Amino acid sequence: MPNSKCFTYELSTCRHPGDRARSTQAPSSPTILPVPDPYAVDARYYDAIHSSFRDDIGLWLSFAGRTDRPVLEVGCGTGRIALELARAGYTVTGIDPSPSMLDVARAKAEADAIDVNFIEGRAAGLALEHEHYGLALLPLDVFLYCRDGEEQVALLRALAGCLTFNGLLALDLPGPAQGLDPAANGQQVLVFSGQDGHGQPFDCYHLHEDDLAAQTRLLRVTYESATAEGLVRRQVSEHLLRYVYRFELEYLLDRAGLALLDIYGDYDLGPLMNDSERMIAIARRKQG
């Protein structure tokens, strides 16, 4: 998405044993190297961090089972969901703006001999086949990457047009318990320690700047690794997310020609409550 960017820098430093990747301070004057693909950095580490997350897979399989038409995933990334749907026998198209993410997805599909149609681009700008899909899915906060209301409506309209007359649109958004939190602005938090696909140990840090008035979060993701010689490498990506609330979403869907059918607070389809960490919205075209 255009509201994301990446840069990389390296520094040489001496560390004591056991001190690897625990610094929360960035160098005062890093050499910044622009990266054309805003997700090029994230692609290397994404599967290490997210591949074990399967809480939502059963839900998307169940919704895919309600139609005999193809399934469209918007923001498919490295194929975590799209490949699972294809393994289950569904015809799947995955869209993502990042060539680096799609390179990983295609490599995994080829390695496992799985047929998924991966398309590079943004759904609102693609000529999607009219009334072709029985399910369009926007998983894990993908919708938050729309920078404003007009972009949100444009995306929803594009998806409404590619759905069959009884097709469903599913959006997975943060729930009330995962809302914006300006009190934690500027606090760098270690969210993952592990190894990337090449066996290189790394740490992943998150730092956010939340703006309640603008309903936005600037999320800075830092990936840090260190060699035995004391060379520390930090790669950073920044993503601007625009949060959406329950009745605002219903209005956006209405403007796009969609009607909200159901709204849930978890992947077990429990009710949306104050302490819900997710908000799962299911919509359908208002007209056939």
C-alpha cells in the first residue's frame, strides 16, 4: 500500500554475551536505503512470525464451504490462508500489492503443488471478473490499510461488483479490546523472538503512534539480528493503519451497495462485546 515504507541500516557494535537484540534505541543517524516494495522487509520474516497462527483458518474454510464459486482473498500476503483454502479443494485467487510477499506465496504453492491464482495489485484498481466469486475475504486487518473513507468505499464497491448475487464479503477487523491506545505511544515492545527461514535468529519489535481524532495508527516494525562478530542489522517497515468502528463500517458498506448481515466478536462467531479482540463482519450485495 502507498502508506507504508521500509528502510534498512546496519551498525557495528560490541555486545556482551546474552545481550543480543535487546536494544530499544535506534542509531541517531542511520543510513537509509529506500525500498521500492514497502513490504520487502516484512516478507522475509512474515512466515516465521505468523505461520503458526491458525485461529481463523477454520472460520474461513466454513464460509468457503457455503458456496460452490471461487474464493477471493484480498491482502493474501505469503499465502497463509489462500494455500489452506486451496488444499481443501477450493478455487482461490489471492491479491496483494507486494511482489516480495507474492514471491514467497508462489514458491510455497509450487513446492506443495498447490494451484492458486496470485495477482499483484490492489483490488480497487484491478479489473476483477464481474459476479464471479462466492466469497471475498479481507483477513487480519487488511481493510485498515485503506487510507481514508473514499479508498474504503472504492475497495468495497470493487468487491461488491465481483461477488455473485448471493456471495458473501467477510472482513476481519480489530475489536473494541484492540482499539487505539495513545497512552502506549512511543513504547517499543518485543513481540517475537525466533529464526527466519534461513535459520538466522532475529527479534521483532513494534512501536506505535496512535491518533484518536484521526483514527490512525502509525506502526513501526523493527527486525533486528546480530552476528557473532557483533554486526547488528536492523530493518524497519512503517505502516499507517486507519481504524474502523462498528457503525462506521455499516455506513461504508451501505455506500458501496452492501448490507451488513452479521457481526461477531471472535472466530467462534461469538457476540461482539466490549472485551472482543476481533470484529468479524459479514456482508452481502443489496441488489442481485
